[in-house]
Amino acid sequence: MALRSSHVHLLLPFLLLFCYFSSISSHNSQDPTTKTMEEFSGYAIHEFESFLSTSLHSISLDIETLQSQIEELSTFSDTPAPSVTRILYSENDVLARRYVKNLMGLSGLSVREDAVGNIFGRWDGYEPELEAVATGSHIDAIPYAGKYDGVVGVLGAIEAINVLRRSGFKPKRSLEVILFTSEEPTRFGIGCLGSRLMAGSEQLANSLKETVDSQNMSFFDAARSAGYAKDNEDLSTVFLKKGSYSAFVELHIEQGPILEEEGVSIGIVTAIAAPASMEVEFEGNGGHAGAVLMPYRNDAGLGAAELALAVEKYVLESGSIDTVGTVGILELHPGAINSIPSKSHLKIDTRDIDEKRRNTVVEKIHQSAVTIAKNRRLSLTEFKIINQDPPALSDKSIIRAMEIATQELNLTHKSMISRAYHDSLFMARISPMGMIFIPCYKGYSHKPEEYASSGDIANGVKVLALTLAKLSQD
Ligand code: GLV
Ligand code: MN
Ligand code: MN
């Protein structure tokens, strides 16, 4: 295809970028499915070869700086290193957000925030009226978590933008880096709070008016303390229309062992498993642990224990390795060794790639809670489904763009399912979505031992940069 001279200055950096990425790969691929840069870009490149040879060596991915940023961000934590605890709207969350906004600014992005603190850093394309291509993840961290969950997809995305800029690339569509508010459910009990609202969840917008944290602080007071939701409690301003972005791509550590075990560099996510969570409360009479004889007790703690075992049973009964269930919170009241628990409170998380099968587990857990309460003469004072989300599929053309990027870089890749949820699950409701996974040590995540190597992070950022470059020209 001939190149129109008026477009040369716009396309040249794009071609340079592909040459750059190809040049930093260690081998020449013999894979017959690997497309040449020329096929991929759709333009002849020979005209630019002399220009390329002088420009290639000046471009680089600055992995040392990225690593030191990951380390620095990890110091905004409520618990000592190596653990990271960063709870929504806490002082450390606000400081970490400031740190990221500053990096966005240094990368030449124009920064804006919505009413709940989703942060957007935009690089205007040369056709800024087109829907942008977005990328991003979260920086909140559950108690005693690690440094990489979410963070790689935020700081890595900023570095991907830096790589593109350094290459001289000019995007046609604008590129946006998004820092999503509260992917983790720690403070207000709901995961993907920011992206769920962006995808237009009226239900969440309404329920947040009544939501308080464990210290009884309301969602809106907490948001205001961090400088958000200043004017009113109308969160419809956070909603985005379907089609607001032409594509969304999230870079994330795998949080599972497969890539490391198989020695594969990049996971290309095809689907995200469907999560559901429930909150349950039993109430009994309590009483003195010595004086109340066993036949006269209705122990709310034993109701909770029985339900926890029932969760395991129903999950295993599904017969599929893809069904999982966890009782991550089990609290007893009054919490004294010599007092029969008069109240118990559980939070239950269950997931599956098959939504129907997951729903069957949820229903069985509900029935079981009713039966346990009856048999133990307890009151089931609460059985609340916090969320029951469908799975999401990645978009085929984004999968293809990610595959081509890994091939250009001579990296091995495999298709995989994300068993963890991500903001991508909700971005898929308003935009074509894709996810790039990188290996992490032993698959560890949600604990301080979480680790991803510089080499793996660098690979992920390069694949992200190339994928964004490709999608931004579409
Ligand atoms: C996200 O952190 C999840 O629990 O999958
Ligand atoms: Mn997480
Ligand atoms: Mn995450």
C-alpha cells in the first residue's frame, strides 16, 4: 500500500516504534504466523529505513525507574514492609494518589478526577474527537498485601506512555491511563467500586448513600476527607456511556502460578471469572460459657462454622476445578473466651467461569443458612448478596492486537482465564476489553511475598505499549 505523503509524519513514529521493539527482541522469530511489521502496520516501511537506523537506539524502556517507583509507592502503607496495606481514602491512599498524579503530569498527561476519585491521565491524539484507548488498574491494597497487584498496571501504563513518547509516536486516538478507585472491597465491602460506577451501576450509586465502613464512617464522609464527592451525593457524573472508549487494556500480575510454572512470558486473558459475594449474620442468645448447658444453647458461632463448611461442600460438589469459595471474614460477638457467641458475621466470596454454576452455589449457600438457623434455633438476621456479577469476555480484536505485540517482541504467550476479578470486568460493559498478564513468583498475591521480576514487568509494559500503539491507530 502506498503511503500518502501528508500522513508520513504521523505514521513514521508508529513504524519506528515497531522497529524499536523488534530490535530489542533477542531472537528473530521463525514462527510463520508472526506478521512482519509491514503487514501489521499496513504500510510500506522501506522508505523510512535510513531514518530508522539513526533513531532506534535512543529509545528505551526505563525499567530501573519503574522499579523504583513501585518501591516508592509501596512505602505509602499502613503496615510495615514488605507488606502493603492501602485502604481507600486513607491518608496513605491520598498520598499514593498524589504520587501517581505527579507521575502522570511528568509524562505530559492532562489529569482529571471524577467524584469518587477515579483518576484519568490523557494524552491527546491527533484526532482527539475519536473515542480514546484506555489502560489502567488500581493502587489500593488489601491488608497485608504486596507491591504489585494493580500497581504494575498503573505505573506500568505510565511507563508505556513514556516509551511511546520517547519513540516519537503520535497516537491517532487519544490514550488514557486510568487509576481506578477501590478495586479492593476492603473498606466499603464492594469490589471494583470505581469501575463499577463508571460502567453505570445505579444500584451501587444508590446503595453508597447508606454505606458505612467498620468505624461507621459514611462513604461520602470518607470520600470528602480525601477531597472527592465535594458538592453532592449524585454519583451519576461518574457514569460513562457505552462506547466512551474504543478499547480498554489492563496490565496485571497473573496472581496464579501458570505462567511461571510453564515458563511463558505473557498471559493473554480471554475471559474473567464471575464473582459473587454475600454477607450473613446469625443471632442467638449467647450466655455464660460455663453455666449454660449444651442442650440449652443456640450458638451463633457454631452456625457460622457450619455455614463455612457448607460453602466448601457446595463448591466441591460442583465437580469443577473452576468453582471456588472462601469465607474470608468470620467475626464473633462479643468475642470473649468465656461467652457463647450471640452474633456471628460472615463474608463469603465465590467465583466460577460458569455463571449458572456459580449461581447454583450461591443459592445452596442461602438455603443452607436458612436450614442451619432453623436447626440451631438461631435467627438469620441477614443474608445479603453484595454482588453477583456475570463473567466478561475479552474482545477478539484486542486479543489479536496483544498476540501480535507479543509476536513482534518474540515473547512466548498463552491464552488464559482470569480467576481474579479486575476493573476490566466492568470496563468490558462499556468498552471492548483485553488484559495482559505477567508471571509472578509462585503465583503469590494478596500477601507480602507477592513479587514480579523486572524482566517480566518490562515485557508486560512493552506488550502494553505496542498494543496501545496498535489500538490507537485503529
Ligand atoms: C481482586 O482483588 C480479587 O479479589 O479478585
Ligand atoms: Mn487484589
Ligand atoms: Mn488487582
